[in-house]
Amino acid sequence: MSFTVSRFFPSEITLSITSGSRFVLDASHATRRRSGTMTPSQRARAEELYPRVSFERGAVGRTFRDILDGIHEDRAAREGFPLVLITDEKKEYQHALFNNPLFRNQDEVHRVAHLRVHSELPRTFSNPLFASNYLDREIRKDLANLHRETVCFSRNVANGMSRLLCYLVHHNYRKRYRIGGRADQDRVHGEAAGIPRRRIEQALTEMFSRRAFLSRTFLTESQRRIWVKGYPTPLKLEVDYLPSYAAA
């Protein structure tokens, strides 16, 4: 479980990843209440903290809605090839999908299917959620604030999501698609998703040599929220500082 500020504020981080290439498309975040069994002292602490925080109603469903909106906005028409969404069995996901334009506005070239997989199935290669489970393992291995049972944790949601997005850029465009593959097969996840290596190298060069402007950059709503530090941190009263040039 990942959290921000304290374990009383678990982070619901929803990621969109392609099954075959393991290319990450999008990320969204929500802060929720702590669930599960608590000791009397923990319950007392929760009752002290929670009135000081404005929790978003339906936050888990909203994170999935963010993902669906991004897919709907950038999805190409493919007749005869339905979009297959693979998730676990959270009821919030199904409800969000049925009420989203991605599902409601289907036509002959925009079909959608939803495959729900039990989250307790063995996390093997044959599991339909293998790509998601693989990414979850890699993130928890590589980012200290997302390790299980760690003393490291995010103090600020906006900063934590920015750090995660930087890691996902590395995952998509620098990390080998299959670490255990042949030595002469060094393609990255972006190449596995169909992006030419030349275009990837060009974009990475421009990232460090040309300033990016929000007004000239295509971002999904959740990515834009990360850019402008729009995810609030629990118990933090003041708004995160955003330099004026960041919104240019």
C-alpha cells in the first residue's frame, strides 16, 4: 500500500498500460480513507484527522474515469478490432465504464470489451493482468516511497505524482522491453508499442534542449493535473506553489 503524509491517507494510483508492449499511457491519483482493521488508538487518530480533510466522493471511480477519458480522446478507429479493457473486479471500474462516452458512444469502428480478472489469481505470465502486475512490481522495486513496508513515503501528492511520471518516461523510452531477452534485442517499451527508435531519441534530446509549454503540449486531463500540481495533499492547507512559467 502506498500513502502520502501518513498511513491514514492511502494513495489510489490508477495506471493505464498496454498489455503486449507494456507501454504506460496514463496515470491518475486519489487520496482515500484508510480501510481494514484498526486498533482503538488508530481509530481515535483517524477520527481526529479525517474531519480536517475534504475527501473526494467516488475518488476510485474518478481515477478510472480519468483513464477512460484519455483513451477516448486519443483512440483511433479500428474496425474489427475492439478495444479490450482488462481490470480487476472493482465495482467502481465497471460503473465508470458504463457511464463513460468511450463505452456509451460505440459504433462499428469503436467497439469496447471489458474483461474483469480476480485480483488474487497468481501473478504469472498467463494472468491477463500480467502487464499491470509487472509494472506494479517494477515501480515498488525502483521507487523508495512506493516500497512495501518502507520508512520512505511521499510528503506531497503533487511531487510524488511528478516523480512517478518521470519514472514512467524512463520505463517507456529508456528501459529495455525484456530485461532477460537476447543481448542484441535492446528495444524499449516505446518501440514495442510501435514508436520508431529515431522518434524516441529525437524526443528525448528535445526534452533536455527545448523548453516545453503547457499551452503547446497535448496532455490528458490527469497528466495536465500533474503538471499544474492539481492533486491536493491531505492536511496541507495552502495550495502548492506553481511558477507562472509552468502554466505558459
